[in-house]
Amino acid sequence: MKTLVLDAFSGISGDMFLGALFDLGLSKTALEEQLAKLKVTGYQLLVDRTSHSSIYGTNFDVILADHQVKDNGITEHGHHHGRSFATIKQLIEASELSDSIKQRAVKLFQEIAVAEAHVHHQKVSEVHFHEVGAIDSIVDLVGAAIALDLMKIDRIVVNNLADGTGTIKIAHGIVPVPVPAVMQLRVGTKIPIHLRSEVTTELITPTGMALVKCLASEFDTTPSGILERTGYGFGNREIGSLNALRASIYNTLLSNQSVEQEQDQVMLIETNLDDVTGEQLADGIAGLIERGAKDAWSEPIMMKKGRPAYKLCLLADPAQRKILVKYLFAKTPAIGVRYQLLKREIMQRKVKLIKTSYGKLHVKQLTYGEVTKLSLEHQELAKLATLNQRPLVDLRTEILAELQQIKQKKGI
């Protein structure tokens, strides 16, 4: 499970969000290929890796043709010269983008349109985005939906979400910070915003707030898993300090993590369930693994009054106890759990991505004293077997033999 953690200490905007994802490794070519499915022209993507305050990160911008003005929100009532929300929705839904991307992008635009309509006392159908500026908004919001799909992000956590104070001049006049659309997007939520009194300008844009509202599942939490990489997406305003959105990717896929120790402690957590279906058990086990459990399984048991039931068990890092217990209470019929600390003897594990004649795959080299062995991921082998039209059993044998040769020649 991949978790994207956004440290929004300088707020968030569409440009900052995509800049941070580019800094994490998002492919510009892949994003452009997907955006082309919208059949919208008149823009170019600027992705510039540079330094701010001696911190390297990425500036992202949408460059419009002929130096035209970007989107500054909706147009004044009665002066509709742009794309309406309905038009933009139709544009997205008529594209060849995947259904999941379409749904996420439409939801983002809808949240902004509803908020703007409320602030300006209009109907949602009357909300129009500036004709040329809508291109900028479309690239930011649809691009965000595409980027998360390309990077296979499963979950988003937002920490330290901050905005400025004071007032700011927009198309409708001088308004307080946070700006009215941002405050309206916050209505009905518990999204925490810290106000930085030393910054007298806007840090959270309506686009940025829509991204937070629609995409974030948790706030101000410490994610589990291995920190794979971190990056920065820069903002354009001068605020007297680093103006950047820091983004980090944590991976809880334990099979691809290295282990250096030969002893550790784990927590065994158990709960008895006599009112659960097979489907609920399967979903519960999958959810526990996604949230960082080292292993999870069920055992058939007999409870009081002769009831057949299941014992749902999991092994986890002790620090994850509260997160996993909360998940058990929220997603299964459990009303109580028990837990205990266990000591383990484990093999040291190093994981490398190795190129073989059949394709690339992760190889685990396991050691315990003088004992060594190699292990492969079944799912990766299954994909390579299909790709190479080979029986899985034969492919495993052949790849292991090839890996032994590689090990003898240059090591793994």
C-alpha cells in the first residue's frame, strides 16, 4: 500500500501539488499522454527542477498560448464568457480517460463549483470558469487525478495544513484569508487549518483545498511503512520563508522491504468473530495488510453455545497497535481485541530489482548465519509467466537458475 503524505506547512495549490509529484518521479511524458485524451489545446507544461532557500524541488506551471491570463476563479454574475461546470464535466466524461480518473476529476471540479456558487449566491449551473483560465484549472485538477493513478497512490495523508492571515485582493475585491471559497469548501468537514500570523497572504487556494477535501483520508498522523522518497513542489508567492509543499511516499508492502536484524518483537492481535461473513473476513485481512500488518489470517473456532466462529489474527509492529485496532473496530464486527508481545527469530533480507532474460522482478536474498536462500514474489512471477507465455512452475525454476548464475558471476 502506497501512502502519499503531504506536509502543507506553506499551504497547497494545484501547481504545488503537481510540482511535488513531479519531484517524486511523476513522468511528464506519461502525464501529457493522458491529458491529450481531453483534446484540450493551447497550453504547455513547465516542469523545472530548481532551488529555493537552498532546497531543491520542482516548479510546475501551465503555460498558456499567446500569454493569455490564467484562471482567477469564476466570472462576475451575468458576464458568462467561459466554460461552465457542466461543460467541463461533459469534456471530462467524453474523454478516453479511465472511469476512476474521470470520477475523481469531476468530483474535484464539482466541489469548487458548489463552493463558489454558495459564496456568490449563484446556482451551480451559473458558475463559469474564465474561458482561457479554465485550461489551467483543467490541467491542474484532471492532471492531479491522472498523476495519482499513474503513481499508484492508495491513500493520502495531509499534515500541518497552514494558511496565511490578513486580506488579499481578488477579482471580486478585497477579501479575508482564508478566502471565502476555501472556507466554504471546509464547511461540513473537520479539516484542520493552522493560521500562520506572520504570513499576510493566501497560502491555500480553492484548487488546493478541493484536493485536500476530496483526496485526503487522514490528517496530522504518522504513516506506517518505509519512507521511499520525498520531494518538494514550490509555490509562487514570496512569504518570507520556504514556500513549498513537501510530499513523501511511504510503502507498507513488506515483501519489498529490507530487514537487517535477526531478532525483533512483534505484537499478536486477536479478536473472535461469530457474526462475520467470508467476504468480510477477506476484506478485513486485506485491509490490515494494506495498513502495515506484517501478516494477517483467520482460524475456525467454536465459541460459547456451540457457535462456529472465526479468530481473526494479525502480527504487527507494536507502534501500529492503535491504528490497526481502530481499523478492526471500524471495519469488522469486533467489539474487543486482545494483544501480546512476541519475540521472533527472523532471516535478514535484502531486496533488489534484478533484470533477467524474462523481465525485471524483485529478488529477496535471505540470510541467517550461514544459511542463505533466494525468494521471489509470486505475483511478479505470474505476470512474467503470462507475458512470456510460460508455465509458472517452469518459469520459477528457470529464473532461479539464472539468478544463481548471476550470483556466482557478480553477486546479487
